[in-house]
Amino acid sequence: MEIAINEAKKGIGAVNPNPLVGAVLVKDNKILAMGHHEFYGGPHAEVNTLNKSNDTEGCTLYVTLEPCSHYGKTPPCTKLIISSKIKRCVIATLDPNPLVSGQGVKQLEEAGIEVIIGVLENEARNLNKVFFKYIENKIPYIFIKAGITLDGKIATQSFSSQWITNSLARNKVEKYRNFFSGILVGANTVIQDNPSLRCKVLGNRNPYRLILDKDLIISEKYSIISNNEDQKTFIITSEKNINLEKFQLFSEKFSIKFITFSENENLKDILKKIGSYNIDSILVEGGSGVISSFFKEEIYDGGEIIIAPKILGDGLAIPFLNGFSPNMIDEGITLKNIKINIYDDNVGFEFYKEEGCLPV
Amino acid sequence: MEIAINEAKKGIGAVNPNPLVGAVLVKDNKILAMGHHEFYGGPHAEVNTLNKSNDTEGCTLYVTLEPCSHYGKTPPCTKLIISSKIKRCVIATLDPNPLVSGQGVKQLEEAGIEVIIGVLENEARNLNKVFFKYIENKIPYIFIKAGITLDGKIATQSFSSQWITNSLARNKVEKYRNFFSGILVGANTVIQDNPSLRCKVLGNRNPYRLILDKDLIISEKYSIISNNEDQKTFIITSEKNINLEKFQLFSEKFSIKFITFSENENLKDILKKIGSYNIDSILVEGGSGVISSFFKEEIYDGGEIIIAPKILGDGLAIPFLNGFSPNMIDEGITLKNIKINIYDDNVGFEFYKEEGCLPV
């Protein structure tokens, strides 16, 4: 099952909003084949594995997620497993969708296949924290990233921010950019940094670029607008701006997609709209105002705050979080389920609302 | 030599401002005795070791610091080594005092003893970073400690600060309190926290308590004044306050010692005066103003900033450092020679002006 989980991880960055799944085919304690779910809408891990072997009869199939039992983009995997005459199927975790959970197992058992459930279940569930969250209510999994100084700043008072963290830490951020479907930043971050918001690691896919720009203040001079051949830039703005000339220009000339919201809608409503575009997960990269909103409304599933041994010592420098005023220490925000990551002389505090770490 | 270094560490907290020294006596690859410098003014490590064995002739003596060759509080160790008929003396590091460095070696060699120098030299030098700094110019070694939130605060805007860090991290601070001769805090810290500034670990000695209180604003209601049976409380204040009634009261009724300074004297001048009381090292524990002064004047040898996964998110909360205004990231303070310490979900950034860590 450990091998199957590692197989599953090979799909990182390619399968969203499908789950990461891996499978291993074993006979007489020998591995005959292994495979994973390789890309969104593509053949499932079970198919990719079973198709690699002509000798499936009597085998044990290890699979990290309950095989599907319904027709979706591909035919049900249970059908192939049964026709392959598999003897035993070891499943790490059931499908979290209550409507289908257990159905796959039921079909296999009715066909006389021995089914074992729960081997390395936690590890397999961690693999698909994003998927499990997203299919529940179609709201993207939210992961907050910030690179800060020892005194909690993301930029000097004149908005200098390059670079606070070291290259090892920034490499980790690239991995996150490949892992999550989208990156979200505020309009001010675009204006100050003119970021590309692309994944710079060769072979990895670029995430969707989501700009929270209520008042539509950014202009076409920023790379994120003018450089949109892949049509992955979204602007999230007030519905009041629909009739602005800029709105039309961005849509028509630069193929920018817009997600609009009314005065009455909150962050959660906006995230639902983002989720409707098959964006199952968002890396929130800043700036201060955006990160603060997510903490204010307590809409985050996890994050990593990376600290560099630098100090600005300036009350006017830009804090990574603002807008609270706790009276006592215990009234502040306490991050939970901490994992410490060391990047040479930088340190990341990885945190999660619920137990278990992402496989990044 | 590794054993000798570990022996030396047993003197932590007891020998200041003397150096930590350990020794091991070996014959035919067997350890006959070992010892260390146990307390300030007490017998040296060599004496404590050689006195434990009747069979010193032809032995090898390992010692972490060059044996002394002069009469101080005790007779010269070289004399005892020579009379013990030691065959070979292995020394980790020479005495840093240029006036005596090499003199001990010379005496031993003239008596026909084979001398080897430089075994585990870095480790032995780290052992006595404090001693080496102090004997050079009698200015105490300065180590800055702060326990901060992820956003760099040491207290809420209403001065709540208990507890930011976890108990593992606070235990480390107790070790520092035992290691350094003195603790220094500002008067505001006394007023807000009424700290005891004692070492709470049983069997360890209490450090000197140094209060930086320029305007003599603290009163006898604070524990540090009223609870001074060990007469280890010093107040560092402006010479203008000498004639105040409070000055007299504190001296006479509570045996508080005063160190005064004039308008023209800076932090370094004050530290020299503190050094003249045999205080070889100071743990600077805060608050914000005091820590900032040490950073402003760049008077620190090392420190540890411990970060807890808590966030206050409040621009009015108390930062651990203030008073700078860098324009670019590179103009901020960059801590050097970082060692990362993990205390469960707290992380310490230990830093030093020069390479090598303290043996705490």
C-alpha cells in the first residue's frame, strides 16, 4: 500500500479536481504492475495498473481509494476488476462521497472478491484532503502561504519584499503552486510586485491565477493581464464594475474571466463561485489584506508560514496579518496541527484545521 | 577529549567568570580519572583530576584549556602536572589571553612533557565563548532572548504575555538563566510582569538581576526589589537619581546595588561597569525597548528568538523589536550563524555574531 500511495503522488498537479489514486498488482508476493491516475478525466489507477499485466487472475490488487462503481468520464473500475478475476482487493480508504461510499466494495464482494479496507487509511486520506473537502460542498480547499521576517512582516514600508525567504523555501512554494489548482492574490500585490504567478518548475502545470480586485484597480500593464495566453487569469470583482470599459477590454482583448459578487455576498459565496470552475484548491499568497480576510472569516484549511532570520524592526512595515485586537494572549489565533519544516536557516510552520498533512 | 569537554560542561552556572574546563587522565587506553572546574575560585580541572589517582606517572592528561602557569586564586597547574610525572599532555585550545597564551605549554615542554595542541579545538572554544569574550575587555557577553508570536509580538496591546511560548521553550530559558551570570530587563518589564528573574530549576544558582531603569520608576512593591535576600538585584539608572529618597531606601532597606551612568555614557560604557562586578555574561530578556537598544548599538554576541504558532494580528500589540525603518529588505537586520531549535510546536532561531554555539 505504501508503494501504491507513492504511485498516487505521481499525479500531483495533473489530476485536480479528481483524486490522487495509486494501485499495485501483486501475485505470490511479487509486484506484477503498478499505476496511478495520471491526469484529470484520464483512466483511473486501477485501469492503468490492470492493463499492464496479462496475468491478473488470482492476483491481489492494492488501491489507495475505493474503486468507482459508476459510469463517469470512464467506465466503472469495479467492472474491470471483476472481469480481471482479481482474488483480493485491499483498499486504503472508502470513497468519502456518502452516496457512493461502500458501493464499490459491495459490487466486488458480490462478485466473490475478498475485500480488505483501512490499510494505511490515514496516509491515503491525507493524499486526498483537497478532493475530500471539495467534493463535499464544491468549495475549494484553502491553503495560506506567507514568507515573513522574524518580526512578521511581508514587506518594508516602501513595499520591498524580494527576497525575504531563501531559495529552498521558495522552491517549496513552487511545489505548492503545482499542487493546488489556483493561486489567489489581492490587487495590491499585483500592483506592487507584478508577479507572474506561474509555476516555474519545468514540466509542471500552471495554476489558475485569481486576483481579488473589488474595485478593478489593476491595469493591463501587469503581466497577469497582458500575458494570459493560457487563459487562466480570473479577476474577482464587484458586480458594480460589469459595465466598466476596463471590464470589457480585459474580457475581449485579454480573455480574462470574471467572477463577480454583490454587496451581500461574503468570501464563502465567492469561493463557491470559484469552485464552480472545477478549481478544487487555492493557494492564497497574499498580501496582508487578503490573508487577513481569510483569517477573519476563518476560511482556511491549512497553510505554511515561512520565517526567515531577518528583522525589519519597523512598525510601518507590512505585517502578514492585521485587523485583530486581542486583549489577552489566549484571544489571539493559535495555529493547530503544526508540522515544522526546515529550509536551511528558514523555518516553515505548516498548519491545518484538521489533522494530517498534505502530500506536498 | 570529548569526555573532557563533557566533564567541563558540568561546571555550567557555577564557574563564571572563570572558564569551563574538563580533564581526563589516561594510561594504557584506560581512563584513570576525570574532573572539571567545579566552582568559581575553586581548584582547577587538572587538580581535581590528578588528585583522584595515585598512578599518574607516565599517563596522558587530556585537558580542554591550556593549563595555567601563574599563581592566581590557586597555584599553577603546570607545577602539579610536572610533579605528577605526566608523559603527555593533550590540550584542546590555548589560553586566549595573549599575555599567558603558550606559557603553560612552554613550561610543560621544558619539563620534557610531550604536548599536543588543537584536538577538538572548535568545540573547546565554543565551551568558553563567554570567558574568551569577557577576559578580552571585561565587557559581558550579551545574549538576547525573546519569546514571540508568529507575527513578532511579545505582548498584546494590554501587555498580556503569558504564555506565548510552550513549556519546553520556557525550560530552555531556565537553562540560559543558569548559564549566564546576569539577566537584564527594562523597568517596564518589571512593572508589567513583576517577574522574579530567578532560575526555577532546583540546584541551579540564581543569576544577578539587572534592571535598566533610567528614571528610577520602579517601586518597592515589585518582587525584584522587596525579595532581595541574596542581594543580587542591581538597578542601572541615571546618576541624576543618586539623591532621590527612593535611591537611598532601595540601597539601605533592600540592599539593592546601583550602577549609575551620565548623559554622555552609552550602553557599552554601562556594560563595562556591569563587567567590573565579575558579571561575565548577560541574558537580555526584554522588553521591546531594551532589546531594540542592543540591536541599535549592535551590542550582542548571540541570542535565541523563540517563535510560537500564535498570531495576534494587531498593529498595536508590542513588537519584540522596534525603531528601525529599512527601505529595502536587505537593509533590515540579518541574523547570522543560525541554529534552529525545535521545541514541539515552537521553534528557536539561535544566532551568533561569530561562528560556534554556546554549550547550553
